[in-house]
Amino acid sequence: MLRPNAYTVVVAEDEQIILEHIVEKVERTDPGFQVIATAMNGEDALELVKRHQPDILFTDVKMPLMDGIELTRHVKKLYPETHIVILSGYDNFTYARQALKLGVMDYLLKPMTGESLQDTLDEIKSKLDQRNQVQERNILTQDLNGLQSSRFVPASLENGTYMLYLVCLGNLYRYAADDIDAQYINKLWGLVDWAPFMATQLEPQGKWWVIDDKRYNVKFLITTSEHLPRGSAVHRATGIQDQITAYMEQAIPVTLCTHHEPVPLRALWETAQGLRRSLDKGLIPCQSSIILLHDTDSTPNRTIPLAPITVNAIEMYVKQRKFDLLRLELSRLFEEWKQHPHTQHALEKTLIQLTRLLFEALDDPSRQTVSAIESGIYHIAATAKYTDALYENMLRLIIRHLPVHKKTDSAEELYILLEEYIRLHFTEAINVEHLADKFQFNPSYIIRVFKKYKGVPPLQYLISLRIQEAKRLIEAKPSMDFKDISEIIGYTDQHYFSRVFRNVTGMTPSEYRDSIRK
């Protein structure tokens, strides 16, 4: 009987005693290999290879009917992925050269030593493991996306059961993220060393795969699982979330969405779709959480309730153009929402509903303005790192688009736009020329206006935001690499970051970290 997950071997050798010796040595050296058939001539060996399609063929060079070199030529043509090990009792370079031309990389002299066989099997096993990992990943990726695999599905994969974990870094993006956002998240994914901590989460023979999903900040972690005790799904999910969060150095929240029971391969697509829906409906922005499949099904379209008295007050303030009172009412409402965390889905939906309510109360509502606010809502919800900043930026967004009738200095309006843009994008590559191009003003005018209202030039304000974020990261996670911190806040050169940090704080990043520890 074929052992589970064993690599299959066919041995071809024309001397019975030597043949038995090779079979015994292969299986004794590494139980991960199993000899499934033997032959004493090349023609029989070729038929056995066609019948069993083994992972490895051990073949003697000198055999009746068909020698090992001719057998190798046929097998390589039919099954190019089969690993072939040439066995020879002659230290003859001619055989080795012919084997090399056919793509055979393993050539052992008889009698085989245990050490040489072990080295050969280790190397072959490593190559087969890598090949299988790629094949299995391709099959699972197709299943996750509802595509039927075009390749033969190995029995080990077909008969297995699996746990799926949908991992999201940060909040959900409802739109195509820009390159800067993608680079930032890819950098964070690169911090995760999956192998060590997955070894602590799975049984010794367990397998796992990390597969990209449609959104760049979301990945599927798939693990094999024969059985999970009742209630252990949440426990394991929490352990995985804690490990990933530790790698994130507290730079971003981590949300994990999973299910209760292992599922077979045929249920992967349906389960994956359910997890995507649950994540979409259940993620809480700026906060790490565990979401279980179907927990969000009972409230698929929920918005945040708006009390009638609140709706009436908002409509009255808009109609009477009492925008200062409107701002206070919205601030009060957002403070109330902060006390009871809401899902990103509910927050976005309610804010869009609120925006439409505001502008329907105006005499001349602009469809373009409403569309711009809705786009801004999605952007702020996706990129916000802190709850306070999330609501503060939402309030600024709404107020900025209201038709305030008092005479406003156009320079002040430009400053407000510049300050908001820099504050929301301070981790990106920003310079004065970039601001001038974006807002269509002369660079010197932009510097003059910004300095008039803020007291410092725009790039100095940019630096202060970056250093403030760097200090927060150092305080939150003193072990975090300064190179990672510099890249997260927008500096590609760690040494330049250190100079800027010292100019602003009077200390190097290392000295600042030491002062925190003291």
C-alpha cells in the first residue's frame, strides 16, 4: 500500500541481489521515498514507468534489452519531470557525459554508500518539494478564484481538508490603490516570516500556503487540517493574528476572517467567497479583530442608526446655512460613533447616506460634489490608521465641500487644501514641485501661502509629520528596525532619515529609543 505523501520510486537493475539491496537501502535511508515497482531489464522498466509515472527512477547503465541510457532517453521524452538516478559499476566518464546530455544530474557508483545515497535523496526531495509546492499553489489559486484546475490534482490534495484564513492588513480598499499605498503594504507583507510561526501552529506533517487575493492588502493563508477540536478555530486564528501583528511592529491593524470546521478541496471556492463577504461586511477600521464566517450574515446591509432628532437638526442647519452649528452637530455625532466601533461597511454606507441628506437639503445640490465626497469617504476609510484621524478627516471632507457664503480668502482655501493633502499623504514622495503641479499654483506662491497660515514652509510641516510618526513607532515598538521605520514614513535612505530626525529632535533615533527605555 502506498504511504501518504511518499515519493514513488521505480528501480531497474539486472542483478537480483543488487536490486534487492538498492530497494532496501532507498527505503531505509529515507521513509519519505517508497519503491513501488522493480524491473530487471530496460523494456520492463519503461513499461513500469508508463504505468506508475513515478517521481524517481533508479536505473543501472548496463541492462539487457534496453540499457539505462536508452531508457533514460525514452523516460525524459515522455515524463520530463521524472528524476532519474543513473547507477553504474564503472567509473566511466562516457556514461556520465551521455547522462548529462539527457538532463540527468544524479550519477551514483555501485556499490552505493549510505552517505552518497542520502545526499542524492536529500537533493531530489528538496526539488520535488519545491515542484509540488508550486503545483499545489497553482491548483489552490485556481480553486480560490472559482476556476477548474487544468492540471491533474494529486490525491494528497484532493483527499485533504483545509482551514482558510483571510488576512487583511489595515482597512479595505473599495478602489484601485495607488503605487505608494501598494509599496507600503508590500513592505509590511515582507516583514512576515511565515515558516517559523506556521511550524508552531500545525501538526508536523501539516502543509500551508499563502496566496494573494484580489486586493493587494489581503491574502489567503490555507492550512491542511485533519481535525480541529470544537472551539479551537478561534484559538488558532488568534494565535496566527498575534504572530502577524508582532511582525507588523504595530504599524497597522490585522484582521483575520476564518470559519469553524475544516472543508474539503471541493468546498474551497464557496468558503473563500463566504470569507470575502464576511470580511467586507465585518471589518472594523483602525482596529484588529477576528471575524468568523456567517457571523455577519444576519445584518448584511446595516447602517449606523441616525436618530430622527439628529436628522432634523442637520437638515435645519443646512437649510438655514448655519454651517458652524452643523459642524458642531456632526462633531457630536462622530464622537458618539467613536464610543461604539462600527464596521467600515456600515460607516461608509452611513456617511454616504448622510452626505446625500446634506446636499439634498441645499437648493442647488451638485452631483459632482456629492460624487467627490463619496470618493473621499472611501479613500479616508481605506487609508486611516487611527480612529480619531478617521473621523477628523471625514468631518473636514464634508465641511470643505459645503457652500459657505461668507467671503473667504482664496489663499486660505489653498492653505486648507495643502495642509489636508500633506497630512493625508505625508508618507508619500512629496515636494513643492509636486504640490505646484497638483494644485496648479506657482511653487513660490504655495510656499508663501502655506507659511502665512501655518508659520512654516510646507516641507517643514511634512518633515514634522514624518518625525512625529517615527517617534510613535519607536515608542510603540522599540525593537523595530530603523530602516523599516524610515521606509514606512517615506524615506528610502536610512542615513538621511537619521540626520533629519536629529535635526528635529536633537537626538539620533538610537538615542531617542534609549531615552524611552530609561
